[in-house]
Amino acid sequence: MLLSDLDFGLGDDSWIEDDSHIFGTLYYRVLCKCIPFLVAHLPFQAHRNCEPVCLADSDIHRIFSEMNTGDWWWDTKNQLPTRAMIVPVICASDKTRLTNFSGDHHTWLFYLTIGNIQKNICCTPKRHAWILVGLIPCPPDGANNIDKARHSAVGTVLSQLRHLDITGPGLKWDCADGFQRQCYPLLAAWVGDYPVQVMVAQVSYGSCPMCEIPKGAPMGHSTFRALDNSRDQHIYSELLEDNNLDTLHTLGVHPIRNQFWQYQLCNVYRLWQLDELHQLLLGLVKYLLHRLLKYLKARNVKDKFDNRFTSVP
């Protein structure tokens, strides 16, 4: 069976089969087995971080490197009990093709790692710092309520993180150094392309999942500033309770209660990390090259530019 080859040492019983999904069978792991496995994994003992640190260079300029050097870790630790160990949960998801035959079947792979593991380890595939925790079925072309169904499936996979009591003693887990610590697994970051961001944030396509600047607004818009227009899930929850649907529509937010609003110490609109392929190379760089080509063609110097560019050693 396919799942038996993906057990990652966790055993076949770490997989749950859910037939209630409207577009097929959902397979997902028990997160209370996967996350402790990464926390206690001996090969990561010398490459993990348990406490926040503040680094600076000789000119007292702050240095940001690992996840525990950022403000998020410090701010979150101040809201947890003393001696709490934060376990930042990082998710990654994307669509993949299973076969070119039998209808070109696709599935949505859902991976997970923790921010305690250093980034050079996470970025090395052979170190296996990422665990496959979900196989989410993809709907057929033209199906309705695709985002709603996928959003529900993601919530099912991560449901064990939703009910964490941040005022309680946490979860006593074994760590790789042989000690037990009071761990608090918190949803901290998500790596995904723009359609994934829109689906998780439940905003309209074309809107920014992080701020309320209207789609199509030019860069440097005088009325809107990103820092002053960050999305606030508490405001959206109040608007939804007051049935103020027009305002939500203007802000590009779907008039439903986003299940990620219920996750402790999680801001669903601040989960997103930079996606080099889609946001830089296929986004900003492609846009700049398109504008450059239009400029060169309008002035009839494109051939001259090509000749000079190809002559660069």
C-alpha cells in the first residue's frame, strides 16, 4: 500500500482515512505523533532551537537568521506560562500530478515541519525534516465549492492544534537531548503559492491575503499603506456577527467564519512566507521584464538590446 511506504518510521497507524470528504478520501496523520517525533528526533539534536535569542553585529545592528531570532518568538513566549517551549508548526502545501493516465489524477500534498529545526537542515531534502501529513483529494475540473472543501480538509488535518490550552501546562514531550519539556505547538507559518494563500485566508481572488489595499491599486498609492491596513481577524469576526456583509465584500473577505481564527496565538493573515518562484521570479521579475520589453519595442531598440545582452560573457 502507498501509505506503508510513507510511514517515515511513525507506523501505518499514524494515518487516518476519512471518507466524508466530498471529493474523495482524505488521508491524514495524527499530528500528536508527528510533531513529537520531530522534537525528539536524535539526528536533529545539534540543530534545534528551544529559546528565543537576540543577535546583533559589532555595530549593534540586529541580525535575523533562524526563526528564534525574530520578534514572533519573543512576542509569543510572553503570552505563555513560564518555562514553556514553543514548537512553531510550519506547513507547506502544493498540488501534484499522480498519473498521466486514467484521467490525470491530482492530489494536494500537505507537509509539516517545526521551526525549532535550523533552516539549513529543513532545506536539505535528505535530512527528512518535513513530514507528509496529508493527502487531500483534488476535485474535478469545473466542480463547485472547491476552496470551501479544501479549506475544510486542511482544518481536519490541523484540528488537533486548534484546541491547545495556552494557559494550561502544555504537552509534556521528550526532546532529543533526553529531557522532557512543556511544549506548545502553535501554527506559525505556511509555505504556499498564491491560490493556497487565498484559500487559507478566505479572501477573494486577486486580493492581498495580508493587507486591505484594493486589488489593482498602483504601487505607492497615496491613500493606502500596508502597515496601516493589515488584515485583522478580530474586526472581521465582529463584522460577521453584525451581519455587515457589504463591508466584508469591500475588504475582499468571504462572509464566513474562518476556522483559523480559532487557533491560539495564530494570525492567519501573517502566516505567509516569501515564495521565491511564484512571487519573485514569476511575479516581480516577470512583471519587470514585461515592462522592459514594452519599453524597448516602443523605441525600436529591442534588437540592439538583444545583441548587447547576448554578448555578455
